[in-house]
Amino acid sequence: MSSLESLREAVLRKAREESDRILLSAQESARKIIEEAREKKRALIESEKRRIVSELNYEARIAETKLSARVLISRAKYELLSRVIGRAMDILKELPPELRERSLRTLLEEAIREARSSLGELSKLVVYVSEKDLELVRSIAGDVSLLYGVELEVRTAGISGGVIVEDPDGKVRVDNSYDSRSTVLLSRLSKSLVEEIGL
């Protein structure tokens, strides 16, 4: 194994270890926030139950308490999701060049395959990337173009990373940008937390 390969493996291993550590930390933070929210919800409900037992409008007070608890949990959930997605975006922005190149190549090839599945054979596609990734994507576009037999025109767009691919006529647009993928992830995490909390 050459020293360059050893260095590459060391960088990849370090990146994997860091991402594993961050993921474990985020999962632990999520569990803590959810448990704290549940405890606050239980305490709030019990406090309200005791307070309104002797009062009129018992049902209305219970409904109000449940609503307050849901709002509290929603805030905790939003805070957690924002932190997780923010940290993930930070990691993506700090990827070493070889990992960023691999990520961009994978997203580009996936987008080309998806565009082909919609339109069939294509002769040309427009690829939108961040200003930061312009030269990197131009350097891999030649290989990818030969691999898929399609001309790739690379342009910049206001995204933080990843690629957006569309045919020249604008019939098909495949958004594999980090921004859109983080939005999809946020939606999935939100649904998962709602199911876990039981709202």
C-alpha cells in the first residue's frame, strides 16, 4: 500500500470516526431532549390535574393542558431537529476534498440515472453546483459524461453543495443538492419523532 493510499485511508477513517461520534452524540441529545420533554409534559399535566380538580370546566382545562404539553414537545422537537440538521450541514461543508468529490460524483450519477428513467436516452444535461464545487465538478464531469454518454454543461447555482440536474428543455429536474436532501431528512426525522412521542 502506497503512502498516498495509507494517507487516504487514514483521512477516510478519521472522517468516518468523526461522523460516527457526531451521530452518537446527536442520538443521545435527541433521547435526552425527548425524555426531558416527556417529563415536563407529565409534570405539567399532573400539576394541572391537581389544580383543576375542584374547578368547573374540568374537560376544558385538561384539553388546555394537553395542548400546552404538545407545544412544549413541539418546541423541543424543533430544537433537536434544527441542531441535528445544522450539524449535518456543517459536516458536509467541511468534507475533505476526496470525500466531497466522491459525494458529488455519487449524487451526479444518481441524478443522471433518475433523469434517464424519466426521459430515456439523453444527449445533454445541465448540472448546477455551488460556486465552491464548480471546478471540482468540472473535473469529474468528463469521466461521468463518458460513462453515461451524455454531454454535461456545468453551471453555478445558489446551493450549499450537491448537484441539481435538468434537461435543457426543463422537462425534468433532479434536485440532489445538500439543501434539498437536508429538507427531506428533516421531514423524515420530524415524522419519526412525532411517532416516537405519540402526538
